[in-house]
Amino acid sequence: MSRLLPRSLGGQLLLLLLAALMLSHLVGFLIFSDERRQAMRSVHHIQLLERTAAMVRVLEATSPEMRDDILRAVASPRLRYWITDGTALADANAEGMEQWLAVRLEELLPEGPRAPLRVHMTDEGWPSEIMEFHGRGHRGMASHHDGDAEYDEDNDDRGSGPRDRRRPGGGMGLTLSVPLPDGQWLNVATGFPAPRTSWAWPSIVSMALAAFAILLVVALTVRRITRPLKALSNAAEKLGRGEDVEPLAETGPAELQRTTAAFNAMRERLTRFVRDRTVMLAAISHDLRTPLTSLRLHAELVEEGETRTKLLAILEEIQRMTEATLAFAREEATREETRPVDLSALVDSLCDDLAELGMEVSFAEAGRAPLSCRPVGLRRALRNMIEHAAADGLRGRVALEESAGEFAIVIDDDGPGIPEEDKERVFGPFVRLEESRSRETGGIGIGMAIARSIVRAHGGDITLENRPEGGLRATVRLPRDAS
């Protein structure tokens, strides 16, 4: 399920709002359906009370011989009147809605002493009196609720009632028992089908229009927010790779403006810090050349012997370290432009150059690998790593692997490997592991540090691991360009 959900802020926000809108409409529909059901029942009951009160007046003004004819004339498939000597409802303890209906009916009846009314409501089907009424094959007349149901007169004689879903037995019912002045009781039983719970077209259209309006407003708002966020993300990615980034425009909501302003301030501080550090390093390395030259001249004046040889060797090593540091500082101070290159072609040409110099280096052919980078700096980093593999590890085998989010340049050698505790220390400046990685002294121990510094400036990293079959594996990981 997580793969089906949108990953962008805009998509997630639109999905959440759409789900909330549908849920609110569903809850509103359920509430509306219940209120509609209650309203229909109230209207039906009030109409029945008024009709019953009118019927009582008619019966009181009519001779007892005509009462049966009148009751048969006004009967319908959903309404039955009949007179008995006793009430059809034994329970006189009405509560709630039943009590309210009894009081309301007493207000509508003619004034005069009479026994308490009987009222019984049900929501579990139509009254049994209505079912018995249809069972005896009553031939119905039009219901007093016009249009509520169709009546099948052809099948009525066989005991059927209203057709299809409106058949008696599946709705709301009400039974009344009203005392007449002569001691008899007028009994009334009625029922009507429960309202269907269904989506009406106005509700669907209303929900669709509301959803469209809300999603349109949200889409415009999200676009206004996410555009600066995307620019901020791209700028942070470039800054992390060591590229020059222009100050971002502080647009959008107040919170986003403050975030952009904080990023611009951070960019300025980092740029100034790196620039000042590089300038200071270059100045120190440059200033060391003069005293080193003076020391070398004084060492040359020392008489031939072991002391003079050691002094000159130490000065030579210091000179090489100073020159290497100065060269690294110059490259850092000179900002190389980022441009797209084919990483596979870059590694292939580098391996060919080293092979021509007599090193045992091979490259496994790979497909095109487009990457935006600073090619001169990246070439220097890879050269340092491959030279270490070819010189200290006897031979180097290079392969380019590709995954969804990165390129991995794998460099294997056949050397003795390195101890676990030295895997991180080897990347320190001026660190050499001659006793375990080289048959003869060489280098000043800054190549690995420079290589990792350059790779990390591209947003990647270098890891080392000893291979089970022997030798060391160095993996240079570089993030792919964001699509």
C-alpha cells in the first residue's frame, strides 16, 4: 500500500483532503438520512392523527349502521379502520413519542370525557393488523400518501399487497385505539415503508463540486509552497556536493521565507569558512618554503656523514609534504565548474592511461553512466585510489556498478589487505601503512585523504573492506543526478 501512496507533499495533502471531504460527506449523508426518516415519520403520524380525529367526528355524527360502510370506504392498502367493543391495544403506558402522539390526538378530538387513548409505534415492520388485513384479500383503494407505492389490483385477491420492495412487513408502523362516546373503540393501523438510504444526484453533484473547488485551491496553494521547497532542496544538494550556489529568493509563506533566509546565511558562512581555511592553508604552505630552503642550505654545509644524510632526507620529506599541501590548497581555491560527463568513459580512459604507464590495471566494460560532477577533481580522486590498488595491492581491477540512486566504482586488488582498526585511519592526512600495504616506501600519505575529500564534496563516500578471498576492496559511491 505504501508504494501506491503519493510521495510528494502536494500529492499526500490532496489525498488527505479528498479523503476528509468524502468522509465528511458520508457522515453528513448518514445524518441527513436519519433526519429525513424522522421527518417523514413525523409528517405521516401527524397526518394520521388529523385524519383519525376527523374520522371520530364523522362516526360520532353517523348512525352505528353506517359505520362499517364508511370504514370500508376509507380503507386502503396501508390504512385500516375497524371498530371493536374493546381496545385493540391492551397497554396504556405510553412513553416518549407514543405519549406525545396521544396528547396531540386528544387535543384534536372533540371535547368530552373519554377513556385514555392507546398508541403503539414500531420500526420493525408494519403492524400485524395491516398484515391480517391484506391476508383476508382486501381490495384496496388509493393510499392517502399519493405516490408512495403502486398497488397491484390484479394480485390483490390472492392476498398480495403493495408490489416489490414496498410489500407490507418491512417498514414503520403505528396503531391507535380511540374510545367513542358509545363505549366502542375506533382502532387504526397504518404503515409505510422505511425511506431508502441512497445517494441522490444533488448530493453527488454537490460533493463533486465541493471536491473540485477545494482541490483546485489546495493545488494552487501547494504549488506555491512546494516550488520554493524544491528550489531549496536542489540548492542544498548542490551545496553538499561543493558546487557554487546563488542565494535563493525568499518567497512563499513567512515560515518558508525564514527557512530560506537561514539557508542563505548558512551558505554564506560555509563558503566563507572554506575559503578562509583554504587561503590560510595555502599561505602556511607557501611561507614554509622559505625556512625549508634555508635549512636545506645549512644542511648542505654539514660535513659528509650519516647526520647530513638524515637531515637532507627529513628536509626532502617535509618539502614534499609542503608542496603536496600547497597543490591541494590551490586546487581547492580554484573552483571547477560542474558539468555532465560519462562516468564509464572517464574511468575507462583513466585505467588506460595508468596501464600505459606500466601499472596492472583493468576495467570491466560498462554502459553509459551520465553524471554531473567536477571531472578534473573526480579524476584525481579515482586516480589516487586506483594507483594505490596497482602499486600497494599488486594489481587493480575496476568495475562500475549502477543502482537506482547511485553509481559504485569498485576497485579490487590482490594485496594483503589492511587491519580493521586502520580502515578509517588510513584516510587521515599523512598516514601511511607501509608495514602492511607496501613493499617499499612511497608517497606522503595524503592521497587517500584527498580522494575521500573530493568524493565527499560530490555527495558520495569511500568505503574499504577486506575480501574473503584476499585483497582489499575500495568502493567509491557517487549519487546519481536527481531526476
